[in-house]
Amino acid sequence: QGTGSACPSCGGPALALQAERALVLELAKQQILKGLHLTSRPKITHPPPQAALTRALRRLQPGTTAPRKGEEVISFATITDSSTSTCSSMLTFHLSTLQSHHLYHARLWLHVLPTLPSTLHLKIFQWSPGRRRRESHALLAEHQVTTPGWHALILPSGGLRGEESGVVKLWLDCRPSEDNSTAATGRLRQLLDTAGHHRPFLELKIQAKEPGAGRTKRR
Amino acid sequence: TPTCEPETPLCCRRDYYVDFQELGWRDWILQPEGYQLNYCSGQCPPHLAGSPGIAASFHSAVFNLLKANNPWPAGTSCCVPTARRPLSLLYLDHNGNVVKTDVPDMVVEACGCS
């Protein structure tokens, strides 16, 4: 309690500066967590590499404001099959918010190495666990890539589904065009760069679902 | 609304810049580096009740005088935010995803008497 000066609002004794500062910082924490609908601050165990972060942030359109209650999300892939830079691989993303939000824009960013023989045919499947073998892959999109470097492959926002587990798995099936000799096969393994700061990532735009939206659809 | 000076007893906006480094949150809040946690404080005597801020229009000034002549004000009037703006945040969520969102009504821009 400060001596002499009075609180301008309630007339009581003003807080000492340190006490006021501590109170304001605590208020700031509560206000931010409430604004982000979080109960506590996230524990960041594996932050993405700074270089990957910087590159990915360049993809978020600067200056575009997310629509009201909208969010833009960048999710980096973890590669679940053994090799780290094969062409066909399983990309795993941890996206727990996808279930509770409406997805209206989705792009998969891939970095193709300069060893690209000519045209690369890419099929992107969503792998859903727990279904009968033949239904475990749902084709999301097909793309052809003819140049190395970063590529933003559009995914149908209606096709990509959140999973109960919060884990989304995309199976990348890619084949070079027919005119490549088998010699390229050896190089096939160097087509996609999925390590380090060239990790593939998903760029999503989501919006909080209006309460009861699901019910109207069911009715 | 004026920002509060130490000797301003009347309703005003108190500016407070909070640096996320000071909260120990720079590891998960990527942008911005901090924000204005402004808040309203000060007294609202009866003749200021309902005024949007000290720079009231002529109408509300007259209206205030009328109220001031009424010896029994209806109720107490409080110094509250009258204008707020959103804060755009870029942060890492618990899965390590980068999220960009606009948190509505985060920054108090003006205060006035209720």
C-alpha cells in the first residue's frame, strides 16, 4: 500500500509501484489466455527450427487479417516413414483444432529438390486409421510438378478432415513421368526435401464453428 | 480521452505497455513483442456520467450541466472503456503449430463515464 497518494478510482490508498506492476502483468496473462481460449500457456517441447519458421511465416500473407474468429495455422510435418527424403512418404501433422473448426483454405507446401528429372506426378491421400484396409486412403488431390523449389499444392478444404486423435496423416504418392529411365529411380529417393528447414508444412485458414452449426446440418 | 497524468483525478485512460519478455512468454508468442494493456481509472462525478470521454460534444456538456443541477444523481457512474481494438497475435500452440489470430477487444483506446 503506497503512503499518501490515493487511488484515483476508489479513493483508497494507491498501490506501491512494484505491486501495481505485478498486478498488471498478472492481468495481462489472464487477458491473453482468455482471448486465445487457453487455460494455460502452451508448453513448447519441440519448437520448429527457426529457419523453417521464418520461411513459413513468409507464406502467411502479410497484412491479411484473419476474418473475425478466423485463424491462420501453419503446421509442420513429421515424417513417419524411415527415410527422410524419399519421394513417396507419410506426412504426419498434429492438428487438434481441426475437429472444432471449419476449414476453408488448405495448401500443402513441399520443397522439390533440383534433381527433379522432368515432370513429377503427385497424388495426395488422407490416411485414416481404423478403417477397412481398402478405405484407409482417401484421395485428396493430384498435382504435376515440373520445377524444383517450393510448391503450394491446394487441397480441397472440404476433403481434409480432423481426426479424433488430433493427428492428420497425408500419404504422398509421387511418380516421375514415364520417359525417365530407371536410373532416375535411384535419384527418385532425392526428390522431396523433407528434412530441416525444408520440412513440408500445411497452411490452413480455419474459423470457429458457430455453436449448434452441426445440429442444423443433422436436422 | 486523455491519458492519465499523476494529478488527473477524473476518468482517463491509463497506458501500460506489457513486454512479453517480462511475462516470460517470448518462447511461444512470436509476434508482437508486447502490447498496450491500457485500462480506465479515475472518478466520474455526476455531471460527467454518460459522457463518452472528457472531450464531450456540446449536447452532452449541456446534458451534463442539467444532471449536475440535480442534487440526487440516480446512481454512481464508473470509468469504463468506451472504445477497444483487436490485437493480432502470432503464437505457437501446444502442438508446435504456428497460429495467427486476431483477439477482439484486447486494447482499450478510450474511456468514459458510464
